[in-house]
Amino acid sequence: MALKYRQPDEFARHNQMVAELWEGYRRGRPRRVPMILNYGIRCRLLDPKLNQEGYAFRQYFEEPDVMLDAQLKHMYFRAFNVWRDEPMGYPEDGWPVHIDFQNTFEAPWFGCSVIYIGHQVPDSLEILRDCKARLYDMEIFDPLGPPIMQRAIEFFEYFHARCPAMEYMGRPVLPPKGLPGLGTDGPFTVAFKLRGATELCLDIYEDPEYVHDLLSFITDNTIKRIQSVRQYLVDKGYAEWDEFVAPGWGFADDAVEMLSPKLYREFVLPYHRQLVDTFANGGPVSMHLCGDATHIYPVLMEELGARSFDTGFPVDHGALRKRLGPDVEIHGGPSIMLLRNGTAEAVIQETKRILKSGVMEGGKFILREGNNVAPGTPLGHLKAMYDTVKEYGKYD
């Protein structure tokens, strides 16, 4: 199709520079530190200045046309206003939409009720909080059967029916490649959402056998779900099986930051190993861990072969580099609250401090917010962070 809108020269030059930057990074010869941002849909839906349609998260979660429209408007705004080392301006191939239930998918998949609290991101109610023994009545079920999974499939098929005939701002709309449920927020984090954070921590000391029963149940079902969603996509012709078996795998488990290395090894490592053994196919493991879980990183490297960490806040990036060595990839950067509530000068100074901490050693550092840009963050603060990394993130 003929493109209706020519790419502005400013973005064309930017995109060429970004392509060269990432090529050098992948070859192990980066010219400077790359910067990415998770400027997600919350930044639109929770900002009245951007969310002029007045969409609520309930609509976003329950109405596929709202999810589709909100994502397209958000991608367009981000493409022309949020500077980082990613393609900007009109996308070369089209706008890639996806099925998005934020982090409120796995707990409802296990039977927790979704709750809507004002205009905030939906949450869920702990199904085992008041009756832990209910776990033993929760049988292994059809992975595609839970209502939240059925809704995801409904949205997925709706997007695939609509997108091929759509264009937005002169570019095609690309239907989703995957479904929620192909990955995991981590068995210990999911256990928090099912049992409750306080209750699960007390169980570790008062009823350790129950904790293992719960984590085993979660992990077994998570593996079954991922395999079933993969098979659904292949059977429906949306994917090839080979797409799912390339070496390497990534997942999250934010709640492990609350554990000591000893407790992590005892209670969570067996289930992380089960996931890695099933899905990594002998390749490197990457992990996203919000907060400060850096005391667990050496165990993850030793036991799971983790070689890339997406960190949160607070993190001592220089100390972390010394602990992990130069060959491990680290993602991280200024606190999201500094980015939102601080001054542009404070953002500049913090970015410079992180870059000068020693974390750049080895050329495997990627600057980003720590972690998930907060709604209402001034775009000028993000641009100040980007301009700073371009000046102070250069390698000799």
C-alpha cells in the first residue's frame, strides 16, 4: 500500500541512528548506552489531558473496541513525543496492537475475582486469603477455560478480524502475535495474589509444606497454560511451533525481593528451575524483578543461568555491576517518582550519577526508568534523561 504520510526527516534520522546503535550493542561494540522506556497505556488512561475520550480501565478490560482504539492513540502519541532509542514517528510496517490485561491476568486465571477501584488499574481479590485449605479443592483445569482466558481469546479473534482491514494515520494496523498467558509474572508473585502477601509470608514460617503445595500447584498449571496457549496459536494458524522453542526464556517474579537467598533457595528456586527446564531450551535466561532483588541475582545466575536482569528501584547499579561482572546485561535507571516529581536538573544529575557508577563496564547496560513510567510524568523529564545518556553514556 502507498504510505499516506511521509516520515518527518527528524524521525528518519533518529531511526537510522537507533538501528546503528542497537546493531553495535548486539555485536558487543556499543557506541553508547541505549535507553528504552516502558511508557505504557496507564500513562494515557490515567492522564485526563491525554485520555480525552474518558476511557476507564473497566472499558479497556471489557470492551475490545476500546482496547484497540486506546492502544492506537497511545502508540501514535508515544511515537511522536516520547524520545528514546526505539523507532519513532510513523512505524515502517504498521501499528502492532496486543491483548493487554496489565498484570491482572494470572490471578483471575486461577479463579480470583477482578475488582475495579476508581480509574486505577484493575486488581484482584485473594481467593485463598480467608480459607487456605481451599487450595486442595482447586483441581488442575482446562487452561483455555477460565473466563479471563476466554475473554483474551475473544479479544484476540476480534482484533484479527478487524485489523487486516484497518489503517491508522496512514499505516496498517497489525493484529496481535500472542495471547496473555504465554509468560508468567512468577509463581511466588502469583502465590501472593492468591493467598495474600502477609499470609504467605507467615505460611513460610508456620506452614512451609503448604507453601510448597501452593507453589507446586501454581507452577504445574502455569506450565500447562503456556503449553496450551502455544498449541492454540499453532492450531489456529497464528504461529509456527518453531517460534516458541528458540533457546532462551524470560520471566518475572517481583515478590522474591522479600526473601533472603536462603529462603529463595528453599521455597522458590525449585519452581523457577522447573519453569526454566521446561521453556529455556538450554538458552540464556532473562528476568524482570521490580524493587531491589539484587541479593538474589547471584543465585539466579548460578542456579538458572540468568544473564540479563531488568531491575527496579532502589538499586546500587555500580555495586551490582561489580557483583555480577562485565558480561551480564543490566537494565535500570532513575526512580519513576524522581522522573515524575523531581526537577529536570535532578533527573539529569541522577542519570549522570548512574552512568558514572561503573555500571557501564562491559558495554551491557541499558538505561531505563526504574520501573514503569508513572502517569503524569513530564515528557521534558524523559527527554532530559535521554539527552543526558546521549552525552554522558558514550564509550571510549
